[in-house]
Amino acid sequence: MSLERNAPPDTYDHLPSVPSFTLTSEDVTDGEQMADTFADPSVGGGGKSPQLSWSGFPAETNSFVVTCYDPDAPTHSGFWHWVLVNVPVSVTSLAQGAQPPAGAFAVRNDYGTKEYGGAAPPKGDYPHRYLFTVHAVDVEQLDVTPDVSPAVVGFNLTFHTLARATIRPTYQIA
């Protein structure tokens, strides 16, 4: 059985269009292979989230949601690696390996944990894209709890996202 597949479109292509702002990282680069530090321990990685910083978001932003999603996972629904909700508007960066800042929380990722889960594409598969996205949100808190799924957070984001910024590094296991 071959693992050759066509890469699906970008996750946000089918959602309402919103403005962008600036998202940078000292650790990952758009279109470049991530270091093993950001891969899951199940594939020998360090399991740490990368450093992220953002600026230029709309003045009416009241909070942020930070996500990491693999649209290239061999599933019908991609794979959620990280969903960090209700990040205060005063927080405009996260350190490498960051825990949720005060007032924020992570919902269950597709590993079943409430934390960052590193990259772990199937060995020999093509490079997977990891969409690290910061969503600028128009409310201080999304009306969700830590027990909801990433899909419920995404549904709420559709109605509250003012702008979003994404870095798309890749990861592949040869």
C-alpha cells in the first residue's frame, strides 16, 4: 500500500475570509522542516511547542486562540495537535514549551491530552504541514469549556475571528 496522496487544501480556505497579521517564530519557519524538538516523543522528538510571537492584529481584538493542526494526516479530519483557548489580549508571545498563560486553557488534542502534541506523521509519508495559527478573537472568552473538542472551538472561532496569522512548517520522517 502506497502512502502517496495529494495534499489537501489549506484548512482555512473554506472558512470566511478574514484579514491577516504577523506571526513569527524563533523556532520554526514557513515551509521548512521543523526540528525534532517539536516532534512527538513517540517518534523520538522532544514534544515541545515552538516559540511564537504575533503583532499587527486588529485593535478590537479581545483575546486569542492558538492552534496547531496537521491537514495532511491520513484521516478524514486532519489531526489537532494543540488548541489553546482564551489567551489574554495582553499575551503576544509564547515561549518554547509554553504552558497556558493565566486565564487560558487547552482543550483535548487528537492524542487525547490537553497540551501540545508534537508532529508524528507516518514514517515514509510525504512532508506534513503543521499550521500554527493565532486567531484574533472579538470576545475576551469563547463560550467553551476545557472539555469541548477542537471542532467545537473551531465552530465558535468561525463567528468570532477578526483576523488570523499562520506559520506552516513541515515535518517528515524518512
